[in-house]
Amino acid sequence: MFAARIVQGRRIGREEIELIGRLVSAHPNWSRWRLSIAFCEELGWRSPAGQLKDMSARLLLTKLAEQGLVSLPARRPGGGRKKLRALAGPELFDRLAPEPITAALKELRPLDIMLCEPRRVHAESFIRHLARFHYLGWGGNAGANLRYLVRDRQGRDLACVLFAGAAWKVKARDAFIGWSHTQRESRLGLVVNNSRFLILPHVRVPHLASHILGQILRRLPSDWQRKYAMTPCLAESFVERERFAGVCYRAANWILAGQSRGRSRADREHTLEVPIKDIYLYPLVADFREQLCT
């Protein structure tokens, strides 16, 4: 008998598994992309802005197939994730070392913090910087996210900051908020994750990182609201302890809520060890607990 489970933050029961089977049987010529669209339409799975969450659905279907719970159409030639133009082929930027930037912060201000939209020139720079210089790489663009490229007043690239959807389950964060399992299921969309923060390696400017965090956090709620019709009230970030001290987060008034347990969310057998991370939180509104615990 199939036991309901949480997959990619969504409860999947026998009804959902049977729905996928019916769609595959009724439409054997459909691609995985078309199947994910129909799956979203059947379940009313949409973002707060009303957009079908087909990318999230595609990832969910893939995970169910990997677990042997559903059978999906074969991947089509040329389908799947294609290499982004920003990462295809060498660029002049990648061959030349930029001039070091070592000025005082006041000499770079005012900073230009650009919200990057896909397929724009500055968005390609954002992706290329993360792919080349961040220890986690670019990571893709599945799910809700906001990308900020930071430049100085001379137009020189300084930093990249990425916010995305929150982690599903974090013991220290959940204890800090004080919400129940049911409240977390319904209100998790009000938490956003600072999943990437990169100061370019040739930029060495004291206090720049904390200044950038402060500037972006002031505009983040309204930027997220405009794009996703939802205003977040709490930000989170996970800082790998062996690599970073988290100084800029503390300087920007983030709260150290605890540490991860060194386990991967994909580790059902509790045998895999991953780096321990400090968990930082930043309330975006004063009544964040009331909003998250309703």
C-alpha cells in the first residue's frame, strides 16, 4: 500500500500517483514537459501570481520516477536542460584578469543594484560570475528566485546575490519561528533563502558585503511582491562554517539561529555527512512570527 510522502515540499498521496498514471496512459505521445503542464492544471498548482509551476512539477515527476513510483515518457532527443548561452563558449571576460578594485566603499557609491531578468546582457554576466567564481556554481533557475547584480558608480561588476525559495525543513529556523508543521506547510512561501552571495575575487573593499546585504534587504520584499504577488517576511541563509565566518551577515544584523546537523535532505538512511552550516535569519518585518504562525 502506498504511503503518502512529502516530495519537493508537496504532499504526494495515492491520488496524485494515480493521476500521473492516467495522464501517461491517455497521452502516450506527450513529452515530459507537456505532462508537467497537465499535472499542474489538474491540481491547480500555480504560483501566487497565477503562473503554472511546471518546472517544479517536472522536477517532482522526475524524483517520483527515480523512486520507481511512476513511469514517465522517455526523454526526447534535444530535450531537457540546455546549456545556457552565458556558459557556452569562452568569453573575453574569462580570459582576461580584471583590474583589482581596492578602493574605500565611499569611492564606489552609489552602488547600482540591478534586478536581472532572464536573457538580458547583465543576467548573463550574473550567471557567468557565479558559474566561474562561486564554490557552489550557478545552480540553475528552477523555482521562484530574484537575481541581483551589483555594480559601482563606474559600472564595474562587484557582486552577485541570489534569493530563492526557502529550505523545506530546518530545525533551528523552525524553532526560532515557533511554527507548527501545518503552519510551515502553508506559510513557507513567506520565507526566502539567500542561496548565493558572491563578491568577485578581484574586489577587496572593506564593509562592502554587509553594505550590499543591507541595501538589498530593504528592497527585497517589494521586488518579490511585484514578481510573485507575495511579500516575504523572513530571509534565511546557510553559511558553510569551514569556508566562511559569516562576518558580513552579523554586521548586517542577521541573527545566528543555530547550525545544521551535517546531513543532506536526500539522505534518508542518515549515513551521508555534509558540511555543517551556520543558519542565519533576518526578519523583514517586525511581526514576522505572527504572519508565519497564523
